Amino acid sequence: MGDDPPNNGASNGVNNGSNGANNGADIAERQLWMSVLAKADLAELEAGVKRLGKVPEYRFLRSPEVGLAMVRSRAGGTGAAFNLGEMTLTRCVVCLEPTELAAEPAESADLDTGFGAGFGYVAGRSCRHAELAALCDALLQRSHWHSRVISDVVAPLQASFQHSAQQQQQQTAATQVEFFTMLRGES
């Protein structure tokens, strides 16, 4: 991933606007929602997608498949890179059906540069999780669906994740032990 050439956003399916001036912001926004979808609890993600109601039909460009990825690290965060180990991940790519894209309001059609493909990469072996993440990614690239998916799926998942992280920090802080030494009379 780190060795990939820079992408100008012209063919990555992200809504870049007409001139691509917001390309960096669009990429950062997409990275954020893909991270939230990947880290989400499956039950919460399914509940969020259910809140959307009837979603467009889609087909698999790449059916959910389980594989391995090499995890790399750096000693001390800055040293030479080394292979830490492998982790299981599941990936999926879906494409919204063209009939569903044609049914979108005309005013949103000129804003969307994407072709309706969504990608889902999740840690572990959950094919359903990868499929739902890919579906949400595809919907988030369509201006007609973007605000609904953000408010009904991504925002609640992000709030839940932040709440869990805050609870863990509080539990960790409650068990923190502070060590101190007393100065001896030997000077």
C-alpha cells in the first residue's frame, strides 16, 4: 500500500466534484468512513444498514473472500521496517446495478464521478461484514445516498467506537498504579 503511486482521483470512484480541487479532502473522508465500517461490530453495522430501508440492488465484482495480509512494522516506530506477521482479512467488491444508478435524481447525476463500486476490507473471516462495508462504501460515493448513510450508519458506528474507546481508557486509568521512591538519607 505504501508503495502505490499517487492517485489523482480520476478513476477511483470517489466523488471529486467537477475540478478535483477537493481531492485530498475526499480521500481523507473516504478513508475515515472505510475505517469506521471496517472496525464496526457486525451486529451494529447490520442494524445501520437495516435503518436505511430498501437499498439499491448490487452485484459482486469480487465475492467476499478470506485471505492473509502481511503486517509490517518499524522498531520504535521509526526504525527499519520488518515483517511482524500475518493477519486474516476478508475483502469484497460490489457494484450498484446500472438501473439503480439511473433512478437517482437528475440533479445528483452530474455530481457523481463514481461508477457505483464499493470496497470492503475487514480484519477476520466475516464475509457478511466485508459485503456490508462494500455496499456502504458504494452508497457513500453516490450523492443521493451519502448523507443518509453518514447519518444512519457511519455516525452511529463512530459514536459507538468512540464510546467503547473512552470506556476502555477509564477502565485502564482506574487500575493505574503510580510508583514513587522516597529519598533516602544518604546524600
